[in-house]
Amino acid sequence: MNKVIIRDLTEISPFKEPARDLRVMNKPLWLYHRDILSPYCKKEFETSSLRSAAYAPEEIKSGEVVVYRDNLFFDQYLFKEFISLARKSGKPVQIAFSVDDKAIVTHALPLADGIRLAGEVYVADLFYYPDGHQIGQIEPQPIVVDTQPQEIGYYRVPTYMANERGELVYQVPLRAFLSIENWVHIFIANCPFGMFSYGARIENSLDMDKLFMLKVLWRSLLERKQFLSSSALVIVGHNTQIDPAAIIQGPTIIGNNVTIGPGVVINASYIGNNVNVMQGAQLMVSVVGDGCYVPFRAALFLTTLMENSMVAQNTCLQACIVGRDTFIGAGNTFTDFNLLAKDIKVMHKGELRSVRLPVLGSCVGHNCRIGSGHIIYPARTIDSDVVLAAKAERTIISKNVSYEESDHLKHPGSNHKPKYHDNYLLLDDAIAAEKLKEQTH
């Protein structure tokens, strides 16, 4: 089988990058795709649209071909089911989902145009052709894949805080699928559709596979550890040092060359390579990318840190996304619950739109420097390359912060060099020229 990749160049704000370059489960999305498809596909071809895919080289179109848009997130379990059903049909098919699929309707549809209604099902740009020469010649038929959603609670909101709330739940799919078109989708891919899905599959295995249950029980007895802390559920890489006073519960994955200090609490999280988690830090259902640094008493809940980022002491991030090479100073609080009991809305394609999530944090772009002492309201974004120092009139971030509001632009001598905005020199030069003009007058 060969694959044809439809490039989607739409930049995801505030990262200024297409979805394929952003990290999901500590991998760039394009690499995540490659690893899933490597057992199936030998050769690949990139194109700009499904129509132009018909002009792929003959060596690509010979035999079975899978075609997909590169901003889609799907796991190995969904792709395995899709290919199995597609091959049984023997016809060109397109992935489809039932209108009653709770994982798709609840979490994948908001803010997404890539999953759309076609007749009585939802379809997306993942195709299978038993003969590559059929691309553009035969209309693919929808084939419904069940994501097997499971309702999993993650918060319980008391009635005195919000009427008619009770327990908050995610519709967690055992076979994940998502079209990444907004930073909120990165959050969903990593947490509800990433770590929660991983945990749900482990839980199902414990319930259905008695041999696996006995294996975990035997490991916990042999290692004299609590059931969830045994090596069967906590996977640890090479050359990793974990202090005996740390509490780690699975299902958790920890990479190579990681240092975890005393008093650290980690629950159901993914820790990449070369990460340092210092004493007293707490990580719950979070994804921490390669090279990150989490100092003492920092707290992450349902949060994703992309590679080489740092969250300083006493900072709390809940349901947030942080881009690569970003520093968040001490004592920052990223809130995630709307006290006004209104729908949380995010900016998408120039307008505020509901995300159908009662709890959602904020998003910080790449290469940012966030000073100490800020309080960030839910669903706000801070643009890539922004330097944000705490000020008396701006310790509470109640609106999105654009690149033009960056503090480094007000100080032309700053050594902060933006990586994701090409016009920073022009802006700095203009400010410097204006200051010089004022001085001469």
C-alpha cells in the first residue's frame, strides 16, 4: 500500500504553523502519521488537493492507496479498523461517522470544517482506493467507523458554584479521530483523545483480559508497589532517575534521561525525553514534551507542554497548551472555569465561537516569555514571540494578547529575537525611529 498526503497549509493560531508541525502526544503530527502508517505503507506522495492526487506518479498509484489530509489526527486503532472495513468492501471508500457518535459530535465537530455532514453521516478526508488509478475517477462511498466512545468524568462542580453542573465528563473514544483546525483541537488530541483514551484502553484490558490483569497484579506484588504504580502501568525509559519519595501512578509513560525529584506526583501523564521535574511538582493527565523543565511546586492538569519549554515554581496551568521554547514565570495562574456560567468561547476565523466545553484553559504560542504574577482568564491566547511583563495595570489577562502588544517591541534594545514573525525588525525600527524623533524635538 502507498499513501498520498493532502497538505493543509492553514496556520493554527497562535502558533503560526500548520497542524502537521504541532505536537500531539510528544510527536509532530506528520511523524505521528508516519509511525501509524509505517506497517501499511511503503511510498508516499504529497499534493495540494484530492483532485491533484489523481496526477500522482504511476509508482504511487499502483495497487492500494490511502489518501488523507495532514491536519487529521487519528490513532492506530481507528486506522486499523478503517483499513479492515475498507478492504472488506473492496471499493473506494471514505471514512464516515454516525450522527450519534458522541465523541465526534461532542468534541470533534466544534470549530471543525474538515468533519462535515454528508447525507446521514459525517465524513472526513481519509480515503482508501483498492486501485490507485481510481483516484478522481470513482466517487468513494462512506464507510462508518465506530469510535467506541466512553463517558469518563474529570471534574465534579458543586451546585453552589454553578447550577445544573454536577460531574463534568469527556466522551472518550477508544478509536480517536479529529480534524485539527484550532488550538482547542490540540488540547483535545493530547488529553481527552490522547491520555484519556490511552487510560480507557488500559482499563478495558484489565476488565476483559484476565491474563493482563494477573500480569499487572504479579508485577505489583513482586515490586511491592501499589497496583497503579507497578512497572506494568508505569513505563520508564533508559537512564531515568526517580526519587523514592515520588508518587507515580499509571497509566504513565516516562522517556529517557528524565529526572524526577522527591515529592513529585504524576498521574496518567506522558513525559518525554530529557525532562527535569523538580521536587513537589504535580502533573495530572498531562503531556510534557522533550527537554522541558518543571521546577518545584509547579502544577499541570490536563496540560500540554511542547518541547524545550519551562514552567516556573508556583505556577498552575489547567487545561492549557504551551508552545515550544516558551518560558512561563513563577506564580502565574491559568484559570479554566467561567464563573459567569456562560459558554466558553474562543476566537476562530475572526469570530468568537463556542467550544462546548465547560472547562478550558488558555494557549501560549511558541518562543514566548511570560513574566511572574499573571492571572489568565479561560480560553485566552498569547501570540507566538510575545514577551509579557507583569504591570500594575495588566496583571489580569482578560483578552487575547497579540504580537503587537509584546513588551519587547517597546524596548528596541531587547535581545529577544522572534522566530515566528518576519516583521519584527520593521516594527522595532519604527518604534526606535519614533523615539529618536521625539528626542530631537
